[in-house]
Amino acid sequence: MADRTYSREEMEEIFRRAAEHTAFAESGADAIRYEDLEAAAREVGIDATSVAEIAKKVEGERAIVAQRADEDEIVRRELAERRHRARRNLLTYTIVMAFLATLDWMTPGGPWAQWVALVWGLFVALGLGRALLDPSESDRERIIGRERKRRARRDREERRQRAASEWKSRLAAQQEAIQRELAQQEERRRHHEGQRREASRERERASREFERAVEDGVTHLLTVVARRIGEAAREHEGPKGDFGAYVRREKERTTGVPASGPEIAKVRVAPPHAATERTEDELEEDVERRGARRDVRRR
């Protein structure tokens, strides 16, 4: 088979059938990729640039064919709609004219239903002609242009709806973010408020403890002072008991002569500090009572 030769038509037919047998039959696809086509062209010695140019031309022709098919479909749908309207108008014309003819026959006077039938029938005939005959080139362009405008309007409406939906989604997301931020700010505010209240309670507690410590210190100081005063008073305490005996003893001690004469009236003299001397327990109880009264007034 090495010395055999094939014409261009035979080569194209071989490639076509081989591609259908290998690529299409094995993969089950209805098309071959451009990369595979380019690789096959390189294997048989065809320039890749030529393959790309021909592929672009084929794609252009395919787009033209698709556009022509779309236009034919638009015209076909328009003709189908016209035929449907023509049949509906013809049926309406037949029913109404039968009724008018019967009414004209039953009423006296000259006939008049034929004039309605002629005028209305003209419009019905024109509609039938437009529906049954193929459209002219200008009519075809008008139908296609109207459909394209309708499609463009529908596409704009769809884009507007998509934009509105996206805008609503972004707005909802922004509102949700704002609500989360407000909730976080409220949470932070409550946290700071709780911290301030706790700090205020701590300051009040510290103030009360400080006042209590000061009161305790003052109480202890007063107790110590009272104890020292009592000790000093006891050290300089005057005579107790019989004042007359004390005077006689002092006189005998200073003069050396025994005292005689009428007995001096016995007077018991209390120590100078007896009216003011208080025990430590009494002082502490007094300070505690004053502290309790101060706490009650503060509350």
C-alpha cells in the first residue's frame, strides 16, 4: 500500500470517515475539538495557520447559517401567528355576517347587510392574503427587526431584574452587616457599662473599707490615749480615804510633833480623774455604737 496515491477528494473522504470511526464512534460525541483537528493536520503535513484560517471561515459560515435559521424561525412563527389570527377573524366574520343577514331578512326595508359584508370582508381578505402568501423582503426585514427589538427589550428587562436582584442582595447584606455591627456595639457598650458599675462598686467598697479602717484606727488610738491617760492619772493619784488622817500624818511628818486637838471631819475625796475616767471596754463600745449609727445614716 506504500505506492498507492489518492486524490484530494479521496483524501478528504478518508479523513472524514476515519475521524468518524475513531473520534465519534469511540467517544460518542458529535463534534471534534480544534486541538484534535490541528494535531491531525500536523500529522499529515498541513500548515496550522491554514487550518486556523479555514476554521475561522467555517465558524463564520456557521454563524451566518445559524443567524439565517433563526431569522427563518422568526418569520415562520410570525406567519403561523398571522394564519391563526386570519382563521379566527374569518370564523368571527362568518358568524357575525350570518346573524346580520338573518336580521336583515327578518326586518322590513331594503337590504343593508351586504354593505357590512363587503367592507368587513375586504379587511378579512387582506388578512388572509398576508397569512397565506410568503412575506416580501421588506416585510421579512420588518418582522425580523420587530422580533429583535422585542428580544432586546426582554434582555434589558432581564438584566434590569438581575441588577435589581443583585442590588437587593447587596442591600440585604449591608443591612445585615450594619445590624451585626450595631449588635456588637451594643454588646461592647453593655460590657463597658458593666465594667464601670463594677469599678464603681469596687470604689465604694474600698471607700467603706477605708472609712472602717480609719474608724478602727481612730478607735484604737483613742483607746491607747485613754489607757495612757488612765495610767498617768493613776501615777499622780492623790490621797484616798480619810482626808483628816492624811492631814495629821503629813503634819506629824513635817513638824515631828504628834497632832492633837479636835478630830478633823473625815472627808473622802475622790480622785480628780474619777468623773472622767472610763474603762477601755466602755470606750470601745462607745466607738462601735457611733460607727453603727454612722453606717445607718449612710445607708
